[in-house]
Amino acid sequence: MRNERGETTGYLAINRDITERKRVEEEVEKRTRQQAAVAELGLQASVSDDLQALLEEAVALVARTLEVEYVKIVELLPDGEEMLLRAGVGWREGLVGRATEPAASNSEVGYALRYEAPVVVEDVHAETRFEPSELIRDHGIVSGMTVVIHGQEEEPFGVLCAHSASRRTFSEDDVNFLQAVANVLASAVERNETERRLEEVREAERSRVARDLHDEALQDLTDALVEAQLARATPPEDPKLPQRLEMLVAALDRVGPQLRGAIYDLRLEAEQERPFSELLEALVRLQNSMNPEAEVRLDLVGDGAVISGPFGELGREILRMLREALTNARRHSGARNVRVAVRISEDEDKLLAEVEDDGRGFDPAGEDHPAAAAVGGVGTRGMAERARLCGGDLKIESEPGRGTKVSLVVPLGKDPQDKPQEQEEVEESKQEEQPVRVLLVDDHTAIREALAVAFQIEGDFEVVGQAGSLAEARRMLEEVEQVDVAIVDLGLPDGYGGDLIEELREANPQSQTLVLSASLDRSERAHSIEAGAAGTLHKSAQLEEVVESVKRLRRGEVLLPLEDVVELLRFAGSQRREEYEARQAIDRLTAREREVLQALGEGLDSEGIAQKLHISLRTERNHMSSILAKLGVHSQLQALVFAVRHGVVEIS
């Protein structure tokens, strides 16, 4: 500064405190990095069928993003007493896949499971809520976070933990990130379990058809062949000839209905577009032919025309459930009368069906009676699983001496196609008056705007909202009064777009979702349909194709046959079974046998392996023989290929 004479007397310093701004910028960058990590994992979860690989990727991603030394996923074992270290980063070699922790509430993981809330520990030595586990103490862990990974039917799958060997303060964003990763894993676990159970239902059905053909039709056909041979060898004047011919006819009479039953099951795939009432009547006729001593009566309660149209895949699943219930009644109840009652609810959004018999009944809690065993067996479990997958409910009521009733309630999802013409005309006129309200959810602005223009040009559509993330889409669901069709990208920046499908249906029960994705492989298509999507398209599809697909959905057309999805799930199930068997074989290898395999991967022969491991040549050969037996292979080369493929051996 200068005085009145122009002399310099001092300096004026202006300091701006930028510390707070830097802190905010760092937090924003950190949140962005965490959101990108969740999005990356969500995308992988949507295209991967390998749950174990996804768990391993998740722990590695958490370790990188949070910059912690230890991350683990521990799975609650069936006994509920212990938890298995299923995947992890930083832990001593050999612990992942083997180490367990107690699930009691006095442990960190047990405490998190009990209260179903995130647990944050800044200093484990000062912790009073629970005791540190042996695993935590052995690795010198000081701070950590634990969140629950939920599973199916309110049962937790396990927990996800991030730990640090130095004292660390975890922010709310850190906790939210860890929980978001756990939520992605929970969705993958649920899809994995649903696929497994659906495949079990399909496999049980195939086994039942094969068993019925073998145990009944084939046996009766063999009896008929024997009787035919005896009849052919019997002289015409022999008085036993008429009796043998009668026995031959009786055996053939039994074969006919049994074969028709198998054919009915197999043809349901191709005949699902036949009127539902016709298929139902054919089912009742089939059951009456298979057991003439018991009468099966069909009651179509109320307006029969309501169920005279085809129900497509849903109708096929309903018929299979009813067939299983009728088969149980025929085989186990000893009933003289069986009643099948089917009706549509008053609001026409549910199908209600009952199969009731006057047979001997049983105690559902008991296990001695064949019918009680059937309730706990694959057949009835298959019915219950089918009902659940259709969004419905199955209930079985029975008492000894008072018969059995199986009740089924299944939501129809959409109106049957054969409503009276007057009603169709009224509904069509209403639809013509109101445009189809479309919600666009995609993180690419250019794609959203192009679709919006395409729908605007078409004229019969109204784009009621555009969202670039899950959070924006969820806000719009609260703000927008009605959405008819949502077009959803699965790879959103803040999570898996498939999570939005169920939320959309909850907010708008009559809405439908069309999935767009840049990596739409077979497993991703199956996951999307399983979540409730009405169709799937690749992002490379022309705008006209997207618009036409929405039109087809509004007309009630099916964009993807259900049998295609079943094949995808069956393919994924076979891959998981092979991977499971391989991992079981690997777990049987001893530490020394793994060292032998690693040495083999380094190009050493038997003598070289023996010298490297300081063992005799005979001991090396014994180890190699044991390895071949455990892995189920026949040569050292096969063993090496198996070990490299499954990560037992690393070849540099």
C-alpha cells in the first residue's frame, strides 16, 4: 500500500480458502466413481450366468473403489449356525471357500444379519456390540463395514464386508455404495435361485412323463405283447382263447389313455393358442379315460365365454398345474368323484380354479400316507413353483376321510382375447381416444430424443417422461399419473435397469416394459423376461422397429415365446451344474496335489516335479494318480487343461 506521498508502506494479501471446495469436488468425484462401479457390476450381473464369478468380481471391485485391503462375502449356510467365506480379497491363501465364521449375534456378521442394517466399525478394539471373529483378529483388522445381501423369500443370502488394517472413518456414501453392491448381488442371487427352481420344475416334469411311460404304458404294452403271443399260440378250439383275447384288449385299453396323457403334456407347447376351455375339457376327458371308476366333472362357473379364448403360455402353465392335481387325486385319493371348477374373478384380472375330490384325504402334517408324501414331493412342489412363477398362489386343504381340495389363484395379466365384440369395440374406441403414454429410460440423451421424435411422428403416442438414470425414473413414476409402456435400458449409470420393471408394475399395474440393451445376449434376455419385461430389443434396432414393437404389445401380442426363455434358463443351469461339479472336484485336491499341478504347469516332467518338491519319484506318481482320480480325467494333459481352465494353475 502507498501513503499520501506515494511511498510503499505495506502489502494487501487476499487469501481464498479453497479447502472446502476441494473437499466437495473430491466427494463428488468419489461418488461418481462409486456409482460407475455399481453400474459396471450391474451390467456384468445382467449378462452373466456365473454367480461365483460375479461374487469374485464384486469383492475385487469393492476393494479397488474403497481402497481397502480386505473384502469378503460370507454366505449363510443351511444350518443357520455358520457362514462360509464364499469370495474374498486380501485373505490368506486357502481361506476363501473353506473358512467359516459363527452366525451368532455376538459376531459382526451375525449382528448385521440379526438387525438387517449396515454395521460400521471404526475401531474393532473399542467395539462393545459384538466380539471380533478369529478371522478379523488374525488379519489385524481395525475398521470395517458390513451390509446384508438379501436372498429369496426374506431369507438372507449372507453379508458383504469391507475391512481396513488401519483406523478408517467410512462415510455415508461409502455405506450406500457397499449396500448398492450388495443389492446388485441380491438380485443376481435371486435370479440364480429362480432359474434353478424353474429348471427343477421342468426337469421334474420331464422325469414324470418318462416315468409314466415306463412304469405304466410300457409295462401294459409289454403285458399286451405277452398276451398276444399266448393268444397266437393258443389253438382256436382252446376254451382259454377268448379269455386271453379279453386280457389283451384290456391291456391295450390301458395303454391308450396313458399314451394320450403323455401326448397331452407334450402337445401343450404347440397348442397353447387353442381356446383354453377346449384344452381344459380335453384334460377332463383324458382323466376320465384313465380312471373310469372315478368321475371327473368340469364346472365353468359364471360366463363360460370369458375363458373360451386362448391364454397362451399362461394357460399352458395353468393346465399343467391342474393336470398334476388331477393325477394326484387319481393315484392317491381313491375318490369316486372329482370336481374341477374354473372361473374368472369379478374384476376379470384373476383365474380361480379348484380341484376337489371326495377321497380318503390325509393329514398334511403326516408323512405315512402316499398323498401326504405327494404334497411334499416334486409334483406338488412343481405346482407351487409354477404358481409362484406365474405370480399366483396354490393352497392344499385336506383332512383324513374328508377329501382334498387344491385351490389355485393366478393373475391373468391381460384380458383374454375373445371378449364379446361389443366390449372389444368399446375398449378399442377408448384406446383410440387416449394416446399410449410412453416413458423413456436411457442414459444416452441422443437415443431418448430420437425415440421421442419417432413416437411423436407416429401420432398415437405421448412421451410422458425421459430419464437418464434409475433415480430420475423413480422420481418420474411418482410424478407421472399413468405410464402404459416403458422403454428401459438395462445399463444405467446408477444401477441395473431391470430393477425398474417391478417398480413400474407396482405403480402402474397394467403397464408393460420393453427392454433395450447394447449387449443383449441370451442370458440377459432371460433375466429381463424373468423380471417382468414384455419384450427385448437390441439398441441397434431401427426406430420403426421399436415403435412397431410397442404397437404389438398394446395389441396384446407376445414378442418372445416363453419356450425360448426356458431354453436359455436350461442352458444356464447346465453350465452352473458343470461349474459346481468342477469346483467340488477342485476342493478335494490337497495342498501338495495343487503344488504338483502347478509344477506340471511350469513344464516339468515327473522327475523334475519330484526334484522341485523334494519328494521321491514314487510319491510324485502317487500324487498324480490321485489327481487324475479326483478330477475324473485320464491323462496329465487333461488334468493340466482342467486346472488351468478353473484357475488352479497359473501359466506365465
